[in-house]
Amino acid sequence: MQKVNIGAFLTKRASLSPNKEGLVLGDVRLTWDALNKRSNQLAAAMAGLGVGAGDRVALLALNEVEFFDMYFGLGKTGAVLVPINHRLAGPEIEYIVDDCQAKVLVFGAEFAPVIDSIRERISCAHIVALSDDAPAYAQSYKALTAGASDAEPEINAGGDDTLTILYTSGTTGRPKGAELTHDGYFGTSVTLRATFGDIGQVLLMPLPLFHIGGLAPVPMCVHFGMKMVIQRAFDPKNFLELMGREKVTWFGSVPQILMFLRQVPDFEKYGWDTVKMALVYAAPVPVPLIKEYAAAGIEVRQLYGMTECTGPATVIDSENAIEKAGSCGLPFFHNQIRVVDMDGHDVGADELGEVLIGGTNLMKGYWNKPEASAETIKDGWLYSGDMAKMDKDGFLYIMDRKKDMIISGGENIYPAEIEDLLMGHPKIADVGVIGSPDEKWGESIKAIVVARQGESIDEAEVIQWCQGRIAKFKIPKKVVITEEIPRTPTGKILKRVLRDQFNAA
């Protein structure tokens, strides 16, 4: 039996609907046929650079048309796309490029300075620039693909082969690359459609495609012939204009985007009449916000999921989100959820345990990390690390975040990474990092710092130390100097005590 190949989805869609618009991004409008030919040219160009099945190609860019060339073109040939979070700092990007052993690095014009700062230390064979005026050390993407054949490449991959590696924030100071497969993306496409049914034919996506929240719906759109309207970067007013102009029927979001849209003058006068659903993830949606959108006739469906399960795990509708405030809903059609105790036994209703996720969309494992993979996937179940309870009706309630993860503006941030960095400061003896409630971003980062004996340090000095060493969104917004960090007898920071002590009103 032939393996599922996500790249071949685009080939099939182009043959069925060649002249139908498939992608709108800025001033660019492409039919399915044009999109497919571009992906074939990219596949041929990469083959010319020696990229074959299993080779990794890293991409550092905003949401660009070239992302789709690479996602589907590399997918057809069995190569692996590694999208990099463009908000990361140079050393973090360098780590990912080297960790995945990328053969090629492609970057957008905006990121020339950061690439220039690390290019002599990274080991990839080829660097390719999306800009028209590529620097001397890089090849031009346009020149590379212009003369390449647009004939269909031989498809020699699929199924359990890796299609993308998405790096998740590391709980031990280094990110891990989740290997997401052709089968996994197919499973996500099917479970999304089976759960939501008919949600119309036009998706508007403002989220970055390096996040699973932005990327997961892409194969589904090709699978079911939905037009993808993509924002290069989120802009609230432009989002609302696109919604009416393109007759959008559903969109992806995080809670902060819903808040920013509400702040646009005359918000309610934009073309909401075609919108059937807002799919929201990455953090809990405040019930008042759900009610506001429900009053405007917009169904807000909150999703719980992970990169490691190619996106979806559970979802809740507006009505139940209000009635069962705090719940992230029921499993998707082709997903299963268990809540287990320390010994792996299912707990009873309303009892606390760890969330296990089952389904056809689980990752293969973490790139080059067999021990972490074995700890996370056991007997076909993904151990999420999230603590939760399930009520008698099967609705899931996340009670505590995975290893004290902070969610700020939809970004997953792990305190350990920031703590590791700050412990390198010569004046810092100890540090604990927590999330602090933030009206705009959901949470902001607060560092609780203990100075070394005989030293003094202030907030400005701590923040300055982080500049250039870590992504801006990970830099603490507030720093508190204290005398001691509360720890367990085994040395683990008591994060609950820190939050109670330093987030008190």
C-alpha cells in the first residue's frame, strides 16, 4: 500500500482544482496549480544542492510564500523542513541549525543581521537568502529556483517518515526537536475535519507558521481544497479587512489576538457575517471574551494540544466553555485522552493526574534524543507532563502547567532556560523564574534573584545581561531581588511558593 505523502496532497489538489485560488499572502495570489509548480521547482533546486530524503533544511523567515514551496516540495522528496522561531536570539538559532545538522539554511531579508552574526560558526553546506540582493555568503532563492524544472519529482517518502522538525522550548535549557511525520499531519487533518465538520472554504491564519498552531491547518486546507489567507505577520486592522474582503469562514488565533481585534475602532462593523468559527489555542480564553464573541455570533472553540501531537488533542465549544468554565473540552474525533496517576493507572472523575494523549497524530520522537523520546511516548501514549482532572462528562481541566511553563502572548516559555542563563551572571547566586499575570500578554516573566554574598544587583542590570543572549520575549519584564529562593529538600524550586509570595496583589 502506498504511503501517505503530504507533498503529494498538493499534487492531487492541483490536478483536481488547478485554477482555484489556494493561497493569498500580501499582494500574492496563487492558484493550486501555481503553488504546486513552485513546490516542484523548489524540490528540483534542493536536489541540485544535494538535498535528498532525510536531509534537513532550516528556514528562518516570517510567513512567506516560500514556506509553502519548502513544506510541500521538500515533503515530496522526503527531505525534512525545520522552521525556526524567528523571535529567537542568534545563539539559540545557531544551536537549532547545528543540532538538526541542517544541510541548507534559508533566511528572510529581515534576519540577515542575525545570520551574519552566526554564519561562520554554523556547519550547514549552503545558505540561501529570500531577498533579491543576497549577501556574498548566500545564494539567491529566486535565482536558485528560477531555472529549476516544475515537473513532478519522484515521491519516495511518506507514512512514518519525518516531514518537519519543530523545536519546542526546552525544560532543561535546550529546546528539543519534535519529529512530526506525514502520517501525523494526515491524522491532524482528518481529526480536525471530522470534529468540526463544514467550516467553509476560507481560512485566515495570522499565527507564525513555525508554530504548530499556524502550521497544523495547512495540510487540511490542501486536503479539503480550502483557500489559505495568510498574514505575513499579525496586524489587527489588516486582519479585519482581510476577513471581509476574502469572505473568511474560520480563523486560527490565540487569546491575545482576540483581545487585540476587540480594540480596533468599529470592530463590530467589519465583515464578520461569513465567519463560522474562531479556533483558539496556546492559552485559556477568558470566559468574558468568549461571551463577547458569542454575542457577536462568532463561535470560539478553544483547543488544547501540543507540538508533540501535531496540534490537536481536545476542544470545547462556546456554550460548554461558559457552562464548564476552565475546561479545554473533549477529545478530538480521532484522539483519545487519559488521566493517570504516578503508576500509570487511570484516576477517577475529578481526581488529579497526568494527561496522556492518544491518536494517529503523535510525533515519532525527539530528534537525536532517544531517552527523552522514550520518557514521553510509552505504549502508544504521549505523556504530556500536564496535570489535569476529568469530570464525569469527560471534559478535561488542565490544573497545572507542564513543568511550570509560562505562556506569554501564545509563546511557550520554560523558566529553566532563563534560570540557566541568569545563573551565568557573576553577581547572581540563585534565581527562580515565574509567570506573572499580565493583562495584555496573559503572563509576563518575573525573575526572583538572589545576589552573591558581598555583591549588589538591580533589575536593570539583570535585564541588560539577557539582551542578545536570549530571545526578547523570554527576557524578564520584572526582576525582584530577594534573600532566598524556597526549595524542596532535594533542591527543586518551590514555584507555587514563589508565585504566592511574589504575585500577591
